[in-house]
Amino acid sequence: MSEVTFRQATIADVKSLLRIETAVFSSPWSEKAFRNEFYTNQYAHYIVAEQEEAVIGYAGVWMILDEGHITNVAMHPDQQGRGHGTALLAELLRIAEKKRCHEVNPRSSDLKHESTTTIPKIWI
């Protein structure tokens, strides 16, 4: 199996993000919601996990002043349980720390799970 790499997501990734979003969540974000994140939300930062040039997961955070609010973390179901999601989340947290976010929390209003304190393992 080839290595998983991470990079900043771009608007060109929206179709891949939607594919993962609809495979993982029962109430997925719309294409419009993702486009708004890229075009109008100055606080949004998204990264993707890639393997063999295919997007297999993504994660997002809103960085506001010195706080980060995780919006989404998702791995395609075919890739779950391999540790890639944990590595993706670690990369997102590393980026937030590099941008001087001293605290990073899940956005409880956006979590699609009962837990508001952890990222459910089922997503990653």
C-alpha cells in the first residue's frame, strides 16, 4: 500500500470532499456549503489525505484569533480503521499550532454525533 500524504485542500477538491461526505455522514454538507467555506469563509482551513493521487479523507478547522474550531474530519469508509484519520487529525492540529492556535475544539453545533468532546473514531 502506498504512503498517505497531506496537503491543503483547494476548490478543485470539492467533488472529492462531497464523495467522502456523502459516504460518511447521514446529513452531509452540500456542494454550496463547501464552496462557501473556500470562497467566503476567511477563517476556514481544509486539508486532504491522498493516496495514489486520490483524496481519501479530509479535515477542516476554523482558525479565529488563537482558537481553532474543528468543522469536519472524515475518511472514506474504505480507508477507515487504518490510522489514516488519526494521522489526518494530527496534521490538522499541527497546522493549527503552527498558525498560533493555542486551543482547538470541535464545533459542537456542527458535530454529527452525540459527543461534543472528541472526534468519534467511526469518522476516521
